Amino acid sequence: MKQLFSLLLATTTLLFGKPLLGAPIELGASVQLTGQFANTGRYYGDAYQFAIDKINAAGGVKIGSTREKLVLKMLDNQSDVNLSVRQYVQLVSQDKVNFLLGPFASDFVLADSAIAEKYSIPMIQGGGASDQVFSRGYKYIFGTLPPASDYFQSTLDLMGQLKPAPKTIALLYADDAFDVSVADGTRKAIGKTSMKIAVDQRYSSKASDFNSMLSLIKSQDVDAILVAGHETEILNFIRQSKTLNVNPKLYAFTVGVPSADFRAALGQDANYAFGMTSWVPSPALKDDYFGNAEQFAAEYQKRFGYEPDYHAASAVADVEAFVKAIEAANSVDPAKVRDAIARVDFDSLYGRIRFNAVGQISLPQTVVQVQKGKLVPVYGPKGAMEKALYPMPAWGKR
Amino acid sequence: MQLLWQILINGVLLGGLYALMALGLVLVWGVLNIVNLAHGALIMLGAYACYYLFTGFGLDPFGALPLAMALLFCLGYLIQRCVLNLVIRAPMFNTLLITFGLEVVITFLAQMIFSADFRTVNPSYAGANFLWLGATVPLVRLLAFGVALGLTFALWLFLDHTALGRAIRATAQNLTAARLYGVNPRQLYALTFGIGAALAGAAGTLYGVVSQINPYIGSGLTGKSFAIAIIGGLDKSIYVLVGGLFLGIVEALTALYIGPTYTDVISFGILVVVLIVRPTGLLGRTA
């Protein structure tokens, strides 16, 4: 029976190319399931599959009078950009998937989105926030992470309200596409405040030793440290600032802080670190398939055995955006679906999904802080939330 | 001035750890003529051994160090006995490829077994430090530095002043002559590789205390160890210490005065220059 079906499918494919109706809709993705980015990559792999299972369980995607199932064709790019590009070429040219979901990280998205554009297959990705991804005039790439240049905006807003107000800032950032975009945006944003940048340093993405930078920061006695980097670097940064007894009034990080892994690795030393998330699993975020964000987080934890963070929520939103767009276009024609994606506007467990002219959504970052081992939201789009612990006590006085 | 002093201290302490990381690589390279590309992966395993001994059995990382070394010694011995001895007389390129393959396999298995989660070995004194002549000295880094010095010295003693050590060096210098004197090269190669792996295990233990651990730290550490080995030269284990300290100080100064994004460019740039100007290392005899 199965053979007969595949024979039938093969024949239709031969005769008509990709069957327009009567076949499941394939979403292709190349994700970092192994390699140095596997730690974050797993959110995408798991969340894509979870969302697709949930949507299929609810009946699938409605096209005309029929309902089609979604199928995920996922490849492991082993955290290698070049391999991920080859895999996306394979997905569109050999596997002939209908649509593309993205990998994690801006460097990957920058390279992979070129494939989507070249073959005119829409890609919705929740892994690349760098402004560079959206500044090339591409028509087929959409993103559900807020722009990298805005990442520290809410943190700076919070800092403007703290007493005693921080006056000097050290800005450190890794030399990849995402973190450079963050730094460019942050530099501009700091320029609009009364705070001054005392140290502005770019470091190599694989750095594990921050002692020189920390010594410099210490000698300048800066009030606040903002770091745009990767979780491994941020873990080392915090550990080494403890060993060198560097005591700013606050430090804030682009990534890492919201993940449970981060708190587990640092234990008590994670306390007082500020971070940001575009997503808080709140029951107020309603979703067609998961109920709401809180229910999603609980189900996700149960199924995969670890807490989801905004990467996972963003990945679910990518799949849902495809469903909405395909249903609105009433077709799986790539061009029609692309236009429908540009027009989607719906509420999801991740937030409101509506793409701007360049294909990116805008979501405010909520500032979070680790307080006594728990993640506490301290500043959101509507202003202060729970009380921020500031200034942070010196390492010797904790 | 104060800052420069602090940076120099940072560099020296970092250099000690670097030297220990490279020590095992240099031993295996010098004696077996194998550039062990899986060396970093062995360091990573040492770090995980320490992590599990610390979190599972509550062993202090410095107490776990000999155990981690023993575990890695056994693993290294087996790798040499069962894999590398089969190709020991093959061209260097083959052994390079084999150790490269081993690195990939070990890393993959580590991810399956340990997961990609980031770990740290965080004893209560991990953040302790003291002031010395105006510079902040992190305690664990100083201890790590001491262990690195001690092991380098011990290796030198072992190679220069014990019968087994002399046999190892003799095998490296002239295999036929060593055989005539009753040395069993297979056994000796496995012992040497085991010692190299044990040193990687020690480096990994200390690395876990000062840094974070994940299954992918290996390849970067191999690269760094390789640079130190070239800069210091392969002649004597003491030279590794010089190579490590040199690289540690240069990296610390580069990060401050040129920019942290250039540290790798500078350290591997020095590697290239050394290979051109003094191919036997900074202290090695020139040909």
C-alpha cells in the first residue's frame, strides 16, 4: 500500500512537478542539531516539530475544501555555515520542499537566506536578528526576532530610571553579524542618553579569555557593562569577572540569561545578571494551537525535558505564520504565499506576528534579571515591572 | 602602569595553563611523531571527568585531578594500543587523518553522552582572589599555574632521570638501537600516548575550573596547543612552558593594546613567523 502510494506520488511528481494539491506540505530546515551551536539549535529543531505535530493534530492546513498535513524535512548542519548552505540548496532543488524554515544565528541566516531568495522560496526564520539580514532588499526572507540594533534599547531605558544613575558604560561585543549589529544600534542609543561609553571593544567570537578586557574595565571603573556575545563567552565573562573582582553597578547580556542552562552552569554567580527576552511565557499570549504561551511552555517542558525560551517560541511562530499565509493564499504557490506572509497579522504564543516592509517583526525586549536563582522580569514595554536589584553587591559581599 | 602589571600577571597565569594544555601534545609529537589532532578532545574529556567527579562524588577538582589523569591515561593507552600502533609506521599524513577522525568521533560521542549543555566546575573557592603588589590574582588560576609548573617539572624529571623515560627518548631517537637494547616499542608507545592523554586530562580538569565546558571546546584547544608546541619547540618539556608563557603574555597584551578580536590572528601569525625563522622553536637548536 505504501509502495503503491509512493509510486502514485512519483508519477504525479513526474507529470506535474510538485503536486499542488493532495500531498502534504513540506517545510524544509537545516538546523544546528550537533556542533558548537547545538545548545541553542535544539530549540529550533524541537519547536518546529512540536508546532507541526500540534497543527497536524488540529487537522492541518486548510486549502480550499481540503486539509493538508505539514511535514518537516529537517537536516543537521553540524553548526557549519557552508554545510547549511548546501543543505538548503538540496532542500529546494532535490527534495523540492514547499517552504523553508530557518536555522539559528544571524551568520547562518545571512548565508542561507540567499538560497531562499535565489530559488524564490519563502523562508520564515526565527534565528537571525541581525539588521544585515533585512537590509539587502530580499523579498523571500521573513524574520520573527526583533531587530538586533534594538536589543539593548529597553535595558538602556531601564538604566535611565535607576538611582544612582549609571554614568559610564563598557560595551563589549563579538565580531559576528548579529553582535556587530547589536553594538552599532546600542552605540547610537547610548548617544541619545546622558551616559558615556568608556570602553568599546570588539572581541573574537571564539574567545574564552576575558581577563585583559576585564582588567581594562576595572581600571576605568565603569558603572555598567553591556555584552553582546554568545552564551559560552558570557559564562566565561561572568566567571572571570568574579575571579578578577570586577564590580560594576550592573551588567547586562544579550543572550544566555533567560535560559535555564545558564543559571544551572553558574549557580549563585548567575544572580544579578541582567538579560533580555522577546518572550515571557504568559497566559496573556493566546495561541490558536497551544491555548496560550504558559500552556505551551508547560507542554514543551514535559515533552522535551527542558524549558523553552524565546528561540523556541519564535520558531513556533514561524511555522504558524506559514499556516496562516498558506490558508490566506489558499495555495502553496511560493509567490502567492510570499505575498500572503507579508500581509499576515495574528496573535500567537510568541506575540503579535506582523512583518514590516523589510520582512522583520517588531517586538519589545523585556529586561529580565536573575534574582536568587530565579528569572524575574524587571522592565517591559509598559515600563518597570518587578524591582530590579541595583546596584549589584560586590563579589565579596554576596 | 598598574593596568600593564595586571595584564602581565593575567598573561603569565594564562600561559601556565596553556603550557599544560600543550605538554601532552608535545610529548606525543616528539616521541611518536604523531600530531595528535584529538588532543583537545582528550582535554575536553578530562574536563568532563572532573565535572562528574565534582558534581557526582563531591570531589574537590584538585583532588579529582589524579583520578582524571588516571582515567585519561587508560583511554590514551587503549587508543594507542588498539588504533594508532597499527599505523605507527605509516606516513605522518595518515596518522594526522586518523587522529582527526578520532577527534570527530570523541566529540560526537561526548555530545550524545554529556549533551550540548554548558557546564562549569564551580567549587566554593572558584572566584577567590587576593591582591599582590596592586594586582588582583585569581586563586584558582594561580593553583592551576602551580600544577602546570609541577607537572612540567615532573615530566622533565621522568624523561631525563628514569630508566623508562630514557627508554622513551631512546625510542624516539633511534628505534633500531633501542630495540637492540631490549625495549618493547609497542608497549612504550602506548605508555607514552597514555602519559600524553593523562596530561591532557590534567589540563582539562583545570580548564573546567576556570572556564566553561561543552563538547566542542576540543578543536580550539588543539589549535592553541599546536601553536604553543611550534613556538616552544619539541626538544624539551621545559620549552613548552616558555612557549605557553610567551603566548599567554602576547595574547593578554594584544587584547589590551591592539584589540581582543586580534588575539587569534596574532598568535597564529607568530606561529607562521616562528616556522619560517626558527622552525625548531624559539629555544630549539637551529638546524
